[in-house]
Amino acid sequence: MKATGLKSMDRVHLKKVTESMVALPTLPLVASRLLESIADPDSANSEEIGAVIALDPSLTARTLKLANSDFYGFPRKVGTVDLAVVVLGPDTIRDLVLSAAVFQTLDPTWRALTGLWTHSLACGVAARALADRCRYRLDGEAFAAGVLHDIGKVALCQSYPERFEAAVALVREQGISMVEAERGVLGSDHAEVGGWLAERWGLPDDLVEAIACHHRPEQARLNPELTSLIHIADSLAGLTGNSWPVEAENGSISVYAWECVQLGDAEREALLEDLVPFIRRAVEREQELFRHFRDPQEAGT
């Protein structure tokens, strides 16, 4: 790896600085409550989800606007959050609200991290599809882990912009992986930093591990199946043309990850052939739905 002119940071120092930074955002209460609920499928009902959304007036307004939009075309006016959740579906609205709460916290303008948002959405969609096909018990948990898996890139981009851009330049110029470039410039990588941030946010341990180990699924101990799903989904997102940075290579999928989700060679090939076009279509629909949710008045722009 060529020199960048920036000395690699000490890993222990990087962790201490990252954990103590006042600038790092805190996770909104609504997102925290929704993340807690994904571990209990019985909580994904209209009343429970509606009660959580009602904690945030802005999200309440967006939910009602989406339920009354032409996108859904419900025949009568939706005037309550509970009815809105019924119209939209508790899983759909939970995914939307969680994504909106997290990414608006990380990028209030919705512009600086558009590419990362698309990649994260694609990874979440892929993880949910994989969870369904592999019969993983909590597809909502898989979606959340997929959406959150690269939050470490946000922390690095915001906290060490010069060094992060140097890492991106290495990816672009030398064709190496983002993890390799980050470790060369920063002494750590976005997965590890993301795990620190997720732990600081108080996320469930399974999610913390999936974020921290999604490039090294063999290191997972609490829930290697979830971590393996996210590892595979991350590559699938890249195969659909949704890498971030764009120049980043997808890398090979770990044999350990395939074995962990109990898929043989023939099943893997069939799954990849089926899932890549499915994920492309699903991401397009999710993006359209999210545009209506984020700002229904600008959904057509």
C-alpha cells in the first residue's frame, strides 16, 4: 500500500477518542425502542409500534402523511397512528421509522451520505431476504443490522474527514478493500468503530456483534448466524451496484458465513442468481417508499 502522507493512528487511542467524542450523535428514543422490539416478534403489532411512533411528533406526522398519500391510495382518511400502522403494515413502518431516525441523526441534511444510505438500505433488504430464505427467526433484526452495519463509516467520515478521504483515495487508486485502507490510515476500520458506537448507543448485543464483525464473521460468538447474514448481505448489496464508496471492491464471501447459514454450493449459486435482481427491485421500491415518508411533498422530485 502506497504512503498517504498520514501516519497511522494508534488503535487504542482511536477507540478512546471515538468513544469520548461529544460530536458523535446519540440514538433517538424512538429508534432505541424499535430496536428493542425486534427481539420480540409479538411486539410488532399495530398498537405497540403506534405507541413508539407517537413519542416523536415529527415521525407521527410523516406516518400519517404516508398513509394518506397516493402511494397507498387508502379509500378513506387515516387520522390515527394506530390505523396508519395497520394500513402500512407494522413491519414496513417500523423499518421506515428506524431508518429515518438513524440516518437523519447521522446526516441531518440527507445529502452528504446519500450513497451510504443507499448501500445500507440495500444491505438491509438483502439481509431480510436472506433471513427469510435461510429461515432465520427474526427478519426484522436482520434488516436493522443490515441498515446499521456501516455506521462506523459515518463516525470516521465525521470525526476524521481528512484521514477517511485518504482511505477512500487508496480504495480508488489501488483497488484495495475499504477495511484494508482504513487500517492503513487510521489503525482501525469502520466495522470495529461501528461496534464501539453501537455499544455506546446501548444497542442489543447481537446487533453490536453483527456490526463489529460483519467483515470477519468467524469472530462472532453471540450470534454467528446473524453476523454471517450481514456479511453475505453486504456483498449482495455490492453485487446490485450499491457499494459505498462506489470504487470499493465487494470481496469474496466467507466460506464460514455460507456454512453458518447452512447453504451448500448449489444452493448458494441459485440463491445469488435469484436474490440479486430481487434486491434491485426491492431497493427501488424501498427508496420510493422512503421518499414519500421522508418528505411526501417532494416524493415526485
